[in-house]
Amino acid sequence: MDNKQKIAVFRFGIISPVLHGNQRNQSEYFKKMAETEYDVPGIGWIKYRWRTFKRWLIRYRKYGIDGLIPVTRYDKGKSRKIDKSLKARIMAEAEENDLKTVSNFYRYLIREEIITPEAFTEATLRNFLKFNNFAFNSQSRKARKSFEMPHINMLWTADFMHGPYLKTGRKKQKTYLCIIIDDHSRLITGARFFLEESSLSLQKTLKDAVLTYSVPQKFYCDNGKIFVSGYIHIVCARIGTALIHSKPYDSPSRGKIERLIRTVRLMFLPNISIDDKYSLKDLNRDLTNWINLGYNRKIHGVTGETPLDRYIKDSVNVTLKHISKNEADDLFFHTIYRTVRGDCVVSFKNVLFEVPAKYIGKKVELRHPLDDPFDLRLYEDNKQVIKLTKLDKNFNAESTINYHIEEEEDV
């Protein structure tokens, strides 16, 4: 995802609460948002006028996510800032060392050679900690309050859990569970084990969940690199879902998903029998049965209802945004770029695909659904041109030979 797309996703994040009707007064909301300074991708820290946000809203309603892509080029690196890796290190040190004041903490970072005095000033550190809602005096921190969304599909929360090891070939591989829960009903809307903890695994789980339970208004995740990748941002923007991240090191804010993961560890994993023949497919089959016949149909200790009954009962109070399988494939896709060779083919995953001759020597955009990497389609100006087919050398040879034979007969 390039900088222009990142900026479009950033702008969508600002206006998304208004799109879902969570803000009754648009102007008041935008004026409040205009009081904050934002770290804009490729630009740096900047403040906006509230009317700018209103123009973004109008563009999105008229043109979708493409309307939020900037039409002019922004210069990069206008301001200094703390990069992601240093940010994580600073927050970790701040949590572990109660140094009472920002001044003490700034000197500590220099003394431990985590930063240099030339990197940034104490004022920059102070603003950084304030922006991330961190205070050394624990008494000044706000008390945490429990919350629950009033309706289904207003908020889904996702996380990963380390699963059991399975034998694949001659070695054992670790599995990872990606799981999504609806905040209001506690229904598990999506869950699947994978052999890797990745953005692709997250997108596949979200796609399955959306096809089954429709599109959520908000998608709540932690700040791990998987959840902040460009792919999940653009996917959420395509389906009209606001992607929200919890603050770093704030796992209590995701209490429901944390408790659900604990339930999976205590109630599901101990009841499966894993041997050398037990596959990933078997694990996901048993997980699906446990969810559909067990968890989603059992009385929840907090709500007093089964998650499925609570979800169905509230479904009459909301407008569900359903999408078809074909629509999902058009929304959940990966994009790759290839240069067409002189023999009218492109290579992807060691497989050759035929491309029309007019694209020889050109770099083309190819897309494929998440679950079918060989279903390649060629796109031009954001429109599908053709669905590519695998190269069939035998067929091409036969056609070429017949063509030459016909030429000789004509002579």
C-alpha cells in the first residue's frame, strides 16, 4: 500500500464514526477532532481545520475510498518523529521504570543509550507520552470502566492465540488461532487455526465472518504489527468498517476477547486428541463443531443468554449489511504487479499465466481472492480487464503448427 492509499485510510478513520451514525452532531464531532494533532502517513504531525473533515465525508459518500486519495503529491519527511520501533521501546521502558517525572525518564533514556540528546528534546518526549495517554503518577490515571455495545455488529474484537503443535511431514509446526467476537452478543463470528500468525490469516478469518454475519461497523484490535499492516487497513476501508487499535500495552481494554481465549484454552484444547495423523483440517473441524454446537449455544455467564440467541434476538433492531461471495472476492483481494514478458506471459508462484499481447513489456496490476491465489485477474484503471488462464504450451504448440500448415496449403 503506497502513501496515497495510507492517507486515504487515515482520512477514513477520522470520518468513519459519522458514517455509522455514532455522532449525532457532525460539526461538533469534527470541531473536537480538529483540536488534535495527527501523524499523517508520509507527511508527519499536522493539524486540520474541522471543515476539511467535512469535505472528506462528502468525497467518501460520493466516490467511496477512492475519493479520499489525495490528488496532489505531498513531500515526505517534513517533521521529525519517533519511529515505531523506538516508540515500542520507550513505552516498554516507561511501564517498567517508575521514574516519577518526564525529566527523570528523559535523562534515563540518554544514560542507557536508548536515545541521544540530538535525537529529540525533552519537550518532544513529554508530548509523545501525553499523546499516548501515559502518566508516571498512577493516581492521575483514569479508572477503567466496563462497556458493552447496545447492538450487534457495532463492534467486533479480534486477536490471535498460540495453538497446539501439529505434525506436518517430518516436523511439527505451531498453530495459531485467529478469533473474532461480537461485543454485544459475545458470539464468535469468526475463528480459524493457521500455520502462521499473519495479516493474511486475519483477513481470511474476517472474510469468513463477514460472509456469515455481515459487515461490522467497527473492528477492534491491538497494536501488533499484524493488525496495523496496510492490508487490513485497506480491507476495512473497502467494506466500510472502522479499524480501531487499542493503546499499546493495554490488554485490559480487550477484556472480552482475552476471556474468550482463556475459555478456548480451558474448554476446547483439553478435549481434543492430537496424534501424528491429526491435521490442521481436523483441528479446524473440531473447533467449528465446538463453536457451533457448544460455545455459541451455551448460556453466557454475564448476559444470561446464549450468544446465538442474543445475536438473533437483536438482529431485528439493526440493519445488517450483507455481501455475497462474489462481492467478498472483489473486496478481499491481494494485489501484485508483474511485467509481461515477450512471450505474453507473467510468472506468479512459479506458474505461468497468459496475458494479451498488447501488454508485452508493461507492468500490469494483478489481483486474486485471498483463498485462491491462482484466480488471477488483470486490472487497468481499477477495472477488471480479463481473467488470466494458465499457460498451456501443448495447446499453443498445436495451434501454431496448424496455423503454419494452413499457410503452406494456401501457397
